[in-house]
Amino acid sequence: MVEIRWHGRGGQGAVTSVELLALAAIEEGKFGQGFPSFGPERRGAPVIAFNRVANERIKIKSGIYNPDVVVVLDETLIGIVNVTDGLKSDGKLIVNTTKSPGEVKEQLKFKGAVATVDATKIAREELGVPITNTTMLGALIKVTGLVDLKSAKNPVEHRFGRLAQRNLNALSRAFKEVSTN
Amino acid sequence: MKQVLEGSQAVAEAVKLARVDVISAYPITPQTHIVERLSDFGAEGKISAKYLRVESEHSALAALIGAATGGARTFTSTSSQGLALMHELLHWASGARLPIVMAEVNRALAPGWNIWADQTDSLAQRDTGWIQLYCENSQEVLDSTLIAYNLAETVNLPAMIILDAFYLSHTYEPVDVPEQDLVDRFLPSLKPKFQIDQDDPQAFSSLVTPNAYMEMRYNIAQAMDETISQLDSIEGKFHDIFGRRYGAIESVQCEDADIVMVTSGTITSTCRQVIRDLRAQGEKVGLCKIKMFRPFPIDAIRSTLQNANKIAVIDRNFSFGATGIFAQEIRAALCNLPRRPLVFGYVAGLGGRDVTTGIIESIYRCTKDTDVPLSESIWIGLQEVSDGRARS
């Protein structure tokens, strides 16, 4: 089982990300679970959301404290919240930033794998808005190989309707453009 | 069709599939997503139910009592303070033998103001004559809502579908959403056994003197007893169509268990993982899930628990001046057995505090390593707190 924590700000679609990843997992016969941090949330304030993905039915219904993967939708959260809190030392950190993986690694003193992608630029170009959830899902799929890229297609179409293609374009670009250290 | 749904959305899907006639609710976190989704369905023309916006939970249930007396299939949902405000009318709904179905998202009672999971709200309504079904995942929520309509309309008692705040109401999981024509086969339209009829005027809920009231109460008691066997046959029909059934309780590896953990709600789901891991280490441990709390399935519980040496009950609730409420009921169910297991009562997860696999395993270890319970209630994970009094 792989456990993931998403960091974003209210309105950036972190909860939609966890729903899409869970859907992509069940697309290919795996099991997925997604949940937000439990409590009041406000637009613009730091939020977190979580995923579990496994090859068997997921029974655990409690929080995630030591994720295998952390995704940061908004670079400005770094320094405000401790994005590597509890992240396994051999875990993966995926950040939306213009910085290189090496620079983020140095900044956060994180010893595991770091991947970066300029998701804000991709989202602006493909969607016209800096909402990076689907873009960062593409980066996550590339870095973790948790699900196949094409398994994201139906969930994104189901969720976004006429905006689906633009989101799929953003997702595919991040899949190609994400860089790892 | 396989979808990924929150527990809340699973309730709303079931209400849509049940072709409910009248919905009335007042918003309260964390049940809000249920009525929001139903409101969306109404706006999109996906349901034809009359949606009544009211000024309080008391009015929400009052409206449904009227609608159900008129022969409508009805739905409401609430949590915590909202359920407490309904209390008077909870008795009214069961006394009037109305098959109203409610989704109750377990939330802690205030103060301190807390929106998180805690079962004391619904368990405090245990004497109101409502069927209570506690669920552990979104699929069970959807299925149980459909089963609840069938059950409530068969025995003419109201039913509560109960789900933990956030751990279930806001968690996305794969759910198989059944086809409408199959649901129609399982749950035909409501044929009320009695209703207001302009062509046949009758009085409802009028004065009942001592020479009849007791018999009416006895009828409710009998209907509650019948609910246990009816659940079995209704779930049989559900299983024939959808291939799933749950039971009033579920016994997991209890046959040879020295220690049986008794759980409800989402703690059950997490406990399944713990049982599997402990069994792999050679521990003789079992799990008894209590799904149906009212009526309390005493016979099934006795036969499941009687051969164990120790029972560990986990309560995400508390009755002040007594113990955890499931622990009370389990002790009462076992007391007339000639040979009884010891019952250890654990209080955990109040006000939404997380109950992890590690906590459940520590409860198992504590039960195994203690000969007899050191107190009637063992509070898990308490931090050091001040008693609030000034220090001298």
C-alpha cells in the first residue's frame, strides 16, 4: 500500500486530486481511498488531502502520518507548513516550482527523492488558470508509476466534462516535463 | 457502475435510487454533503422528491411525520446537536409507526464545540424506538440505506443509517452503484399499511388511555424483535439481486479466538486489518462487528462471544456515570450465560481522535496481558490534563 499526502491551498483542488487518483486506481483494478484533512477549510488557507492506493481492498480508516509520497501544489506553502513532516526518509517529494530538484532538496534538507515541475506555468498555458491539481497528478503518475497515464483519462473526463481535454493536456505535459534528481 | 464516492454521496445515491417522495433537512456539518448532493439532484431533475427547507431539525422531522402519515417515502439527515433537537419527534415517529429513514452522521456533542466523529449522539437516542444500523464503508452505507427502507416499511418502524463523521462521511472509496431497475425490484414503491385518506377519514395519534397504551408499546417491542429476522430475509433478497449482505452482526475468526474485539462503525474496518496482522503472528483473536444496535441482536452476540475467554469492546462514545454504551449492552447480553467471558471496556476516539491500527493493537495487548479488567472503562491515549481547579 502506498500512502500519499497532498499539500495545497483551499480552492486549488487538492481534494479533487485525491478523488481522481482513487478513480484512476480503480480504473485498472486496484483499490483507492481519498480523504481531506478533517475540519473546517477556507479558500486560500493551507489544506491537506490524502490517498491510499493498494492492490487489495483498503480497510484502514484512520489518518496518514508517515506518507510514502508528498505532493506540493503550491510552492508558497514551503516554509509555512512542514511539507516533509513524517515523510519516509526513502519517500518521494514532488513540488510545483521553478526550482530544480537539487535546489529543493537542499532547501528542505530532505534525503529522499525530489521531483519538480513548473505546474503553475503549465496550468496557465493549458487551462488559463493557475489551478495545478490535474497537472501535479501527471507529475505524480510519472514519478511513482502508481497508475498508468491512460487510467487518468476516464476519471478526468468524468469529473471535468467539456474542460477535460485541457486538463488532460496539462496532466500529460507534467508527465513529460517533471524532472527528478 | 463503479464510482468513487464519499459516504455522504453514497447516502444521496441511495436516496435517489429509493425514489424518495419527500426530503426535509436542516444543514449541519458533517452531514451537509448528503443534503447538498440531494439538492443538486433535485436541481438537475434527477429526483422528483419534494425538498422541504425548514427552520430547524425539529421541524425537519415534524414535516416528515406529516408526509409519512400521508403515505410518502421520506428521508432526512442530521448530526449531533441536530439529532438532539429532534429527540421529542424521534419518539413520535416510532410511536406513530412511520417508516421514516434518516442518515445520522456521528458527530460529538458540544461543548466543547466539535464537529468530529463520536457516537454518543446516536446512542443517546437508543430508547426512541428507531432501528439503528452502524456502517463501516461507503458501499455498506449505500446498501444499508436501501435495505433500511425495505426493513422500515416491512416492520413499520423508523430507521437510522449511521456513519462516522469524516472517516466515512468525507472519505472517497470505490462504490458499486446499482442499476435503477434492479433497485426497483428490491424496493418497490411504498404501500402504506395506513395513511391519511380524505375518502376514509380517521384520527391519528389521538389520546390513548391506560387500557390500550401498554399494548401499543408491546406492539412496538414485538416489531423490534421481528426486525432481526426480517433483516435476515430482506438481506437475503438483497443478496440474490446484488450479491452482498452484511448481517446484524458479523463474526470474523471468532470460532477459536481467545480474545474477541467488539467494534462498530469505521473502527471495525481498521480492526479487520489488525486482526489479520495479529493472526499472521499466531494470535488467537477474532472480531465481532455490531452493525445493528437497535434492535440489539442478543442471540447472535451470545453465540459469537460465549466461547471466548475475554471480550474487548471499543467504544467511541461514553455514558457519563456509567461506561461505554456498547460495553454496557454486551455485558447485559452475556450476563445470563452460565459461563461468561470477561468483558474489557475501552473508550477511544472521542471527538474524532484517530483510532489507528497501533491503538487497536495496544487494546488487544492490554486485554491479553491483564487477567481481569482493572476498571469498567479503560480510557485509551489520555493526555495529562489539569482538573481546572486553582492550585494551592
